[in-house]
Amino acid sequence: MRKEDKEEGKVIEREDNMEENLKRIPPWTKQITVRGIVASLFIGIIYSVIVMKLNLTTGLVPNLNVSAALLAYVFIQTWTKLLKKANIVSTPFTRQENTIIQTCAVACYSIAVGGGFGSYLLGLNKKTYERAGAETEGNIPGSYKEPALDWMIGFLFVVSFVGLLALVPLRKIMILDYKLPYPSGTATAVLINGFHTPKGDKMAKKQVNGFLRFFSISFIWSFFQWFYSGGDKCGFVNFPTFGLKAWKQTFYFDFSMTYVGAGMICSHLVNLSLLLGAVLSWGIMWPLISDRKGAWFPATLPENSMRSLNGYKVFISIALILGDGLYNFLKTLFFTGRSIYAALNKKNLVSFSDNKNQPLDDLQRNEIFIRESIPLWVACVGYMVFSVISIIVIPLMFPALKWYYVLVAYILAPSLSFCNAYGAGLTDMNMAYNYGKVALFVLAALSGKDNGVVAGLIGCGLIKSIVSISSDLMHDFKTGQLTLTSPRSMLLSQGIGTAIGCVVAPLTFFLFYKAFDVGNPDGEYKAPYALIYRNMAILGVEGFSALPQHCLQLCYGFFAFAILANLVRDVAPKSIGKWLPLPMAMAVPFLVGASFAIDMCVGSLVVYLWHKVNSNKASLMVPAVASGLICGDGLWILPSSILALAKVNPPICMNFLATKTS
């Protein structure tokens, strides 16, 4: 037999096997199930509560995609076991259904993350307007809008669906042609694929048991803590771990399982950067600047004024965030441009469908990804329809933002979304907030003193929503490609999750807003980014005149430090670069305080010691244990907020006083 005949025979055999395997995969219409939507709703609500707490306390939210995939597996496996005990036969749980649930749940809680409830939307409320200082020229009377369910839900529905369709026509180019890795999407797919194998089933059972055990411990511990928090600065959350003097400067361990779990998920570099920022600000700078009261700023001003110590906290945080954001923005654009240029100029490219030497799995994945295509006209018409609705509705809701600014935003949005999604595919960094900040400054400056703050904040939200959601969808498409899930069912489930999120996220926000003192700088729910975003808009309107004395020089220094630290990390040898702090992470405790940074470092310490004792078990169990800690503490928020709304107060106040005082 000739060599050519043998090769042809192998190709025919592989194609027959591929066709047989493709037939076993459920059609896209059956990948979305009723039980899957119910599971997504349940997981979406839990995670919306968790991320809303993180948004309103520190503004730092870790990636919970892998955790959502694990919870989806727990939910459906528990459901099928209960039905089995009741002698009811249920449909087998497939990796495609697991992927759909994860996608829908993540789309739901992503609205709580990126919907602006802790940043640009909350920056519109009266309390943040007052905290930003009536003495500032750009913060004019009446430039606020109190949160309300009707306009918040309407705004989210109007702006969120445009992003779903912005990049749909480019999904093949980005995932198959450019072969972008999308690390988060790939990691989620690896986990889901691992669950749905005989070996993976054993691994999943261990993870599920670990999740449930630590979920229970975290929930019970949060319940126990509640009894001792009956008053101002009471309970374990104010335990002076390092003494009362350190406690006054926010250095204490507050026993928050949410942040310990988040610290286990975040890298050691993020957590140590947080701690460094806390030491630099609350340990050194703020005490020194406080001593300059009367020289640098009037002693008669209240501490929360933007012209006093609070101004330094806010604007130095902004300088670090902008320096880090600008560097990463330019770096991502550079790598994106270089990569696209290289791809366009690459000669002798062989189409994936013609490459007969590809592994069978890759051929299957690509076949499904192409076969279940989404018509181009659907994406284009949908984008145009949602854009027109937005151009009409948003200026009616917010007259400060003129219709022609919204039109320009939607014309530019697809190209901005492409740059961000391409960069996220290479680096796993979603730069949507940087695009939003650019829009904030530009619109605030163009709209002038009368409309600048409101126009800047809403324009920021508009761009950020489109750019962020389109990037998230590409991560999900990558997960779907690797788990043999239809892009049609992925897009539909993302749409369902987004619709659920547009209702669930505002309801979750109001649970906190009505039950707790959101925006109180001395309370638990400080909402730091609301004040930061409003002051960015004021800075865009006023320029540097908004800054207190000597603050500009400090801002220049920290802005330069942020760029230099990133540059050295990228240029220097890895042995040096890995020790340089992340300026974005450093900026958070400047305004919020040190306690949560200590919690997250405890999480890092647990992971470090666990890897030293048993590295294999740690790699398997850390995501499950961290998810259990976060979910248990997060779930307690629901009953605690209901108790607060019902005016049921904890019975005991556990407080700590110096010996002389007592």
C-alpha cells in the first residue's frame, strides 16, 4: 500500500471518530436546562452578595470564575443525588451544562462587580457629594442623584447588553486564528473538564467535601461574631491584635473569613503589596501629615474634608491608580499592536481546518466552535438596536450627558473593546476600568463645571460596561471552545445571566444600602471607590486647583513610582522583578485602612505553609477551601442584613479599652 493511501486512510478514520464523538455532544438547544438556570440564579445571588460586600468595603474583588464552576458542580450533583434517592431519573450532568451554569452565574455577578455600585453610580449619591466637599468649585449643588431601584435597573439594562454583541463577529479571529490563551477562561475549562472524568470525579468529591466543611465553619463563625457586635466599634471585627495604638491606625486582624479566603486566591505579590501600602500610608505618611495640621491645611477643617488629611488619602490613591493604569494600558496596547502586526505578516499560515496533523480534540473543538456560528447580521443589528435605545434613554435619565457624547461612545466602543479583549487574552488583565477613567476625564472636561461631574461618572460607566462585558464574553467563549460547548448556548446563557444580574445586583445593593451605613468613612462599608471616582470627575472639571497644599508634589511622586515600579518589573531580571510591589494593590489601603490587608496576608500565609507541608493537596484544595470561606461569610450577610432591617440588634458589645481609661 502506498504511503499516500495510508495517510488518507488515517485521515478518514480520524474524521469518522470525530463525527461519532460530535454526535454524543448534546445540541446547543439542550445544553441550557431549567435546572441549570435555577442553579445559575442561586449561585449568581450568592456571589452578587459576596462581591457587593467586597465592592463596598475595599473595592478589591478576586476572580471567582473557578469557584463558580465548582459551586455549579456541587449544586447539580447534590440535586441529582436527591432525585436518585427519590427514585426519579434525571438527565446526566455534562461538562457543557456545567459550562453554561458557570457562564450564566458569572454574567450575573459580573453586573454586581462592574455595575458601578461601589464606584461611579454610588459616586452620584448625596453622601458622596457631601464627602467630596461642598467647598470645591466643580462639586456644584445638585450634582447628585440618589440611588433608586427603577433608574438603576433601567440604566443597567440599557448599557449591559450592548457589550454582549460588540465582539461576537471577531470570536473566530481572536480564539482560533490568533490563538489567544485567555488564562482565566482556560483555567475554568481545565477544571470543568477535570470534573467530568472518572479520575476527576474523585478529585471533585474531595474538593466538594472541603468546600462544604469550610463553608459551614465560616458561616457559623460569622453567626457567632454577630452576637458581640452590638454597638459602635464592637466585636471581633475590632479586636486590637497588635495593641490599641496599632488598632487606632487600623493595624489589626478583623477575623473576616471573606478576606482570608480572598487572600488564598490572590497571589502573594498582591497581598504583600497591600500590606506595604498599608504600612507606608497608615504607619508612616498619615501620622506625619496629621502633624502638619495648621501648616499644610487649616486646623479648623474637619478630617473628612477634601482640603484636609482626607484629600491627601484620596488624591494620592488616585495618583497610584492612574500611574499603574496608564502604564498597563500603554503596555497592553503595545503588545496588542505588535501581536496583531506579527499575525498579519506571518506567511504560509495553514488554516486549522486544513491541518490534518492537529490532535483530534483540537479538531473537534474547532469544528463545534465554527459549526455553531452566530450569524453576523444578528450581532450587527442587535448592536445597532441596543445602541439606539441607549442613545435615546441615557440622556433622558441623565440630561448632563448629551446624546452626541453617547453616540460617539458607541461608535468607538467596538475598537476599544477589541483592544481590551485582545490584551486580556494575552495577559489576563481586564483594563476596562482604565478605558472608563479616560472617558471620565474627557467627558468631565468637555461638559464643563455645570454638567462635568455627572457626565463624567455616567460616561465612565457606559464605556466600562461595554468594554468589560465584551472581554468577559471572550473568556467564556474560550472556556466553551475547550469544553466543546456551543457558542450559541454560551451567548444565550450570557444574555440570560446579564438579564438576571441587572435585577439581582441593584436588589443586592439596596440590601446593603438600607441595612448598613454605606459610605461612612468610619464604618465597615466605606465604599472608597465612590469617593475616588467622584474626585476624579472633579479633578477633570477643576484641574489641579482641587488638590490641597503640597498634595500635587506627592501625587507626582507616587504617579512616577507607579510607572517606575511596573517598568522595572518588566525590564529587570525575574529574580528582582518578582519582589516589586503592585501599585494598584498598594493604592487600596491608602484610603481603606490596613485591617483587610492583614486578613489577606493571613490567607497567603495559610497557602504558603500548606504548600510546604503537602504541595499536591494544597494545589487541589486551596480553591475549594477559599471558596468555602468566602461563601460561608458571604451567605451570613443575608440573615444579618434582614436582622438589621428588622431593627434586631446584637445583644452584646465586646469592646477594648486602655487600662487607665477603664
